[in-house]
Amino acid sequence: MDQRPTQTTHPSKQAVRDMLERRRREQTPPPPPERVRQELGWWLIPENRS
């Protein structure tokens, strides 16, 4: 199996605070799992492709 290191980026603490505040104000339910997987790019990992 090819084990290449991955490069990940993380949002700043302020960006996370802003996002959480927006979500708190909107009071919407969390997105469905498929949407989360899509936004996180899970399809980039060969084992996660269907």
C-alpha cells in the first residue's frame, strides 16, 4: 500500500469561533453525514470511494 504523507490545513481559532457563532444564531440542524463527508473531501481517500 502506498503511504504518502497528507498535508492538512486547519482553520484559525477565530474562524472556528465565527462559524460556531453563525451556527448558534441560525439554529439549523447539522448537515447530513453525506454532506459532511463531501465537504471534508473523504472521497480523496481511495478506501472511502464507493
